[in-house]
Amino acid sequence: MGSTRTAAYHTLGCKLNFSETSTLARSLEEAGYARVKVEDRPDVFVLNTCSVTENADKECRRHVRRFQAINPEAFIAVVGCYAQLKPEEIAAIPGVDLVLGANEKFDLATHIEALDGKQEHGKALFGAIREVKRFIPSWNSGDRTRTFLKVQDGCDYFCSFCTIPLARGRSRSGTVAETVAQAEAIASQGIREVVLTGVNTGDFGRSYGEDFLQLIQALDHVEGIDRFRISSIEPNLCNDDVIRFVAQSKRFAPHFHMPLQSGSDAILERMRRRYDTALYAERVHAIKTLMPHACIGVDVITGTPGETEEEFLKTHAFLRSIPVDYLHVFTYSERANTTAVRMEDSVPMEVRRERTKQLRILGSKLQRAFYDRHIGASRPVLFEAEETEGQMLGFTDNYVRVTLPYDASLVNTIVPVTLGRINGDGHVTGSFDVTNGSVPAPCQLVTAN
């Protein structure tokens, strides 16, 4: 691999994967591998895979070919959810040197060194997912404004459509004290916002006799972090105590993302979800009662087995009947070794995609209505460092994305912005009042995807 060892990383999938990639990169840096970009012909490529994305095998092969084209002599390691589910298939892909399962990936540096200089290729190291029990805290680096902190991993729910328990194992986490220590370390780097992430974030702490409420209560006292944001929480775990705490919290953002998946109770039962539409609606109304300005995002899946046109229309009507503000819509695709793949009444793919299109149109309307309700309001915006065509971006506390002309003095600061009108491009123009001497400038709001 040469005297100067370098490594580059590519991540597929969720925020959890991005936080873990950063942890892997830090471990390789400690072992002497400088982190570089994929285009810089590194000695080692690390591909962190996802099992949720459609065509996971095709994506994996495509990136391996790309790595080989950039540096044919490089060592290629594949980790992540797909690597746990299909390790031997991935190991057989030409160019792949090492595949590591869920329990092995955090020892990446050791496994690479063990193979260094050997002619062995396509080695797969993985154990049974039931043996994966350790929790490795992770957080992503590279953005001094915001970071994703993994507070929980794995899932005990075994929903009929989902491979995550098979790829990541049982639910587990660290302790409240350990997680607070991670947040304090992040704060020491000047990062202003921490997004709590996990597979089933609200399931935090059970093995230690702790719970998610205790975690967020403790994090609320971490100095140096202005905002904590909950990336996603199951409706059955988003209880009244959690909602009440966020409503009066000093640091937790008024933003909830709650997976729904279907607005049909019959489909929710087939999915083996742990709530019904009545409970979901109750959670939404509880949030909006205490925090009318709060933003509520929703995950929905279209086209699961048995979803008739009538059941789909129930989902569409349910989403229109509750005060939610944006949708993340996914098209169901078959996953090996799940219960759903064995169910009858498969929905044709063209029907699934049409339903996805309809819900995405609804999602755009819901988000537009959310913006309309905030015209004239003042919200705090945390601005980021990236400059794109002379513009900078930021988020309000309640997850409205803001753009305005780039001003380096605003990077990593929180500024109150008065939201103005929605223009012809669907953006909201406005202005902000700065108390530190900066001149008020026009800004625009763009959709947060």
C-alpha cells in the first residue's frame, strides 16, 4: 500500500451510517491512514453500505468499479448493513478485498493490517447477527456547525418489511453518562447543533434501566450545544413526557420526525407496527397543542403487499386530516428474509411508483402550507459554512431551511430571521435583525428535503 498510507470513504444510506463512517475514519487515522477524497487515488477505499436502498447489490458493484478505475492497486473494504446481510456475495465481486460484518467493522484497521501485503482477496469476516451486542458510539465530523450523534443501534421490533434487525442486531445503547460525555466532546469542538440518531432512537437505555427521557433531560444541560434535534422517534415511544419536555426545553428543537408508514390500520397490522392511526393522531395533536410552531415530519411507505387502492386512499386521507408538515415517501421493495416478501397480494411496481408520486405531491403542499403559517414570524437560524453560488444555508429551530447572500461572519452563528413572503420560485423572502452590528440582509427560504 506504499509508505504514505491514505484512505477514502463513501457512505450509502442513513444518517446513522454517516456517523459510523466518521468513526471508522478516525480509527484508521489513529492507525496512520490520512483521510483523503475518493478522487485522490487513496491506498484504501471503504464503502459503507445500506440494505434499505433499492438495488443495494447494483450500487455496491458500481462503486467498487469506480474505485478500481480511480486506483486499480487500492485495497477495497466493504462494511455496513448490506455487508452483514450478503457478505459472501459482496466478497465475490471482483476488486473487493475485505468484507466486514456488523460486529467486525469497528476493528477495520486491525483487519486491513492483517491482510496488508498478502495476495488474499475477497475475504469476508462476519458473525451471526445474534452475537452482535456491543454498542459503539459514533458521530460524524467535517461539519463544524452540526453533527449526527449515534445514541442507539439495532432494533427489537422486527417489522414485516424491514431488514434492519437482521443487519444491525438487537437494540442497544450506551448509558446516559457515556452519551453526555460524547456530547461534551462534540461541544468542545465548537459544534452548535447535535442531531440524535439511531435505528430506534426512543428505545435508548433499556439494558441499563434508563430511558430516552432521562437522556434528553441530561443533554439539555450540556453547555456549548445550542440545539439538540431528535432525528426520528417511533410514535409509541414519543410519549407525553417526552413531548412536554421538548416544549419547555432550553436546547431541544421543536421538530419531530415520526414514522407512520401507512394510514391504514389493516396495513399497519400487517407491517407489525406497534401503534395504530388513533395513537399516531393523538401524538401529533399533543405536539401541536403544546408547540403550534413545531415541525412534524412523517415517513410513509407505498405499495406494501396487500395495499389496495382503498387502503392507499386511507393513507392519503389520514395525512390530510392531521397537522403534519412534510413527508418522506418510500416505495416498497422486496427484501430477502423478511416476512413481507412471502406475503401474497403483491402490488405492481408501476402502481407503487404512482402512489409514491401522489404522496410526494401531497408532501410538497403540506410543506408549502407550513411555510404559509410562518409568514411574519421570527425564528432563530443556524447558518452553515458552505457557500454555493454566493449563497449560504441554515435551518430554523423548527426545520425551515434558509438561504441568504453569503456572509462569513454569520457562519456557525444563530440569527433571528423574520420570514417574509413566498415568491414565484416557492421560496420565502425575509430579513433578519442582527444585534452584533451586522447589516440586515434579505434572505430566502427553500424547501428542506
